Amino acid sequence: MRCLLFACLLLGSLPAFALDRFQVEGYALPNGLQLLLKPGTERGHVAIRLVVGVGLDDFDCNEKELPHLLEHLLFSGIDATGEGGLEERMQALGGDWNAFTSNADTTFVIEAPAKNQRKVLDLLLDLLTQTRFDDNAINAAKRVVEREDGGHYTRLRRFLDRQDLGHSASNQLAVELGLKCPQRAEVEGLTREQLDKVRKAWYAPNNMTLIVVGDLDKLLPAYLERAWGALEAVDPSEHRSLPDIRTSAAHERTITRGFIGNSAKLHWLVPEPMLDDQYDETFDLLKEYLEWALYRELRLNHGLSYGPWAEREVFGGVGFMSLNADLDRGDIAEAEQVLEDLKASLLKNGLDADTFNRIKQAAIAHQAWAVQGNSGMADYYWSALGDYEDGRFADPARELQGVTLEAANKAMRELLLQPGYLRIEKPLFSDDQVLWLIGGAVGVLGLVLLGWHLRRRKSVPSD
Ligand SMILES: [Zn+2]
């Protein structure tokens, strides 16, 4: 009741409250369901995100697709009208829904007219509690998941994955270092018992966060307490710890990508060292700085690459920074040298103070328009749930402001002093090599024909 009173106060508060996007009052129902309700600036619409704390990382390699398959199955239907009937109900409410399974969570994403928000939430609740699936539905969902993952996993695909030809350079390095499963997860062997177990263990209110942003209904808090408060909590399941680097990988490798072509890609990947504080913002700014440095050196000064880029990725429990460039295959050695020179110069002279400040201010300015509208805010809260504390999300602009040149220099040194991993992607043959091969083949064929002709002439007696 206390939270209900508090929620009513929240909905009646000043419009200024809606404008501070980092201030979001959240509370938990007695069954553990976390609620984040935020009045938005756009009228007539609500954005709903139901975040279920189960993702691909919670499962072994051979069971990886379980949460994803379950997510699809939950749209199988809540009564005899099946999947189509469920969709028709959402259409009748004027809403739109979808769901996504990531490494960390499974999230139901809904956009709906404000006037139907409680009915839409009712439909979502029915989907969670009423959906019954049979073997036919499981097989149908398996085909869909397979198609999403790039079609049936054929013997050839599996062979190529083992030969490291089927992964991107960073994924492939993650496999080499034991951070990622070597082969694509398969759905075929997954059983109904396994799916039921996942649903029971993880689809519980104490493992969910419901985010509603927009033109909030005054009756929403009371409705949520009554309808969603009836869900039963379960004993929480532990998330497994994320894999760390377990094996070593070659410093340098060439990966064959495709058959014929003159293009190539260069990647230098390196694990991000652990820093004391604010390391995420520090590496974000460093990434921007390095991308600009690559652009200046590889594109503007040397004309070797059209769109070089820096990237941050996480595999298992390890964050990676990578410096990447699209190239002509004839320019690989030169580009490697430019990259080495760039790293050496940064280590010797440090980051340029003016450039660093310009990039930092641009990143801060970007925050003013980075998140727009109810849906943008709901997505932002979803992505930043880990940064929510005492009714506030951390303000990225303030955190970026706190990153000093000294801290960025320290991070840069720890990053670039590592040898890292160099990966070159290129097709098996260049265009020229193919021309030479064809020329050679034609030549050999010509010689064979000539030889055959001469021998025939010798063996035919003249008159
Ligand atoms: Zn899917």
C-alpha cells in the first residue's frame, strides 16, 4: 500500500520530473517484481519493456538456444485460436510487440496507445501465464530459430566453423581464447522438459523488471499491484560466472574469407585492462580518440582505408578493444606499419590534449540528444538497469566529464603496451592470381593439345 501511495504521488508530480530522464522512481511489488514507471513527454503512447533475467550466458554450449526458443514459444498462443489469435488481440489493441534474447536477458518490447495500456499489459501477462505449447509448436519454433541463425546448420557449415572460416575475426579470437562456443548452438535436440524447466526457474516476478514510459494511466500502479502482484515468486537461480581467458591464441593469423577478391581487412584486438574506476567511460572516450587517429592516419594521411574503425566488444567476462581497417590486399604490410607507428607515437607522446578535450566535449554534447522520446527512454533504462540506484540512473554526461586526460593516458598505455592479436581477413585468391591461374591452365591445355596433335601426325603414315 505504501508503494501504491508513493506511485500515485509520482504520477501526479510536476512535469519537470518528466524532463529529468535520469530520475526514475522504481519500486518492487511484494512478489519481487521490479517496476520502473516514468512519465514521458509524448502524449497518447506508452513504451513497455519487460526484462526477464535469463539469457544465453546462463546455459552450456549445447543448450544455448533454450531461452531463445522459449521466447519464440511464448508467442504460440494462449487459447484455441493459437498464434494468429494472439496476434489479432494485439492488433485490436493497436499495439505492436516483439521479443529479443541476448547474452544477459530476454526482453519483451511493446509500443501501445496509452488508452489501452492496462489491456496490453493484461495480454502480456496472459502470454506469460497461459501459453501452453505442444510438440508441433516446439518444432515450428525450432524452424524459425534455425532460420534466424542463418538457416539449417549443415554438415558443411559445421565443418567450416571448425576450420574457423565461419566466424568474424573477433568472434573467432573469442573461440580461440575459450570465451565463446566453437560451434553454433543447435535447437534440434532441445526437449519440452528442458523448456519447461527454464520457464519455471527463470520466468518469475522476482527475476523480472517491468519498465513503462510515457503517458501513464493514473490507475496503473493499482492495476499492477493487483494483476502482476498475483504472480508467484520462485527460489532465485544463480547466474553462472562468465568465462575468462583460458587458453592462449596465436599473435598473428590470416583468415581466409571468400574465394576471389582484392579486398582485405586488418584487425588488431586487445583485451581491455581492468582500471580502478570509471573504466567504461574512459574506454569509450579512448575508443573515439583511437577511431579518429585511425581515420587521420589510414585515410587522410596515407589513403589506405576508406572507413577504419575502433570497436569495443565483450566476450564472456572479457572486454576487447579493436582497431580495424578495410584495405586492398596489396596494402596490408603498409597498413600494419602505419598502425605500428601510430601506436608507438601514442606511447611516446601520449594523447594530444586538444584532441582529447574536443572528443570528450563532443561525447558529452551527444548525450543531450542521444535518447529521444518514450521508446528511446525505455530502451535506455533497459540497457542501463545495472546503473540504477536510489531512484536515479547514472548520468553519462557527468561520468564522461569526470574522465581526465591523465586517466585516459594511463588506460591508453596499459592497452597499447600489450602485444594484442593481429588478424588479417582476405579471400583465397586475388583477382590477378585468378587471371594467372586461368592463363596458366589455358597454356597447359594448349601444350597438351599441341603434343597430342604432333603425336597423331607422327603416327599417321604419309603417302
Ligand atoms: Zn528470435
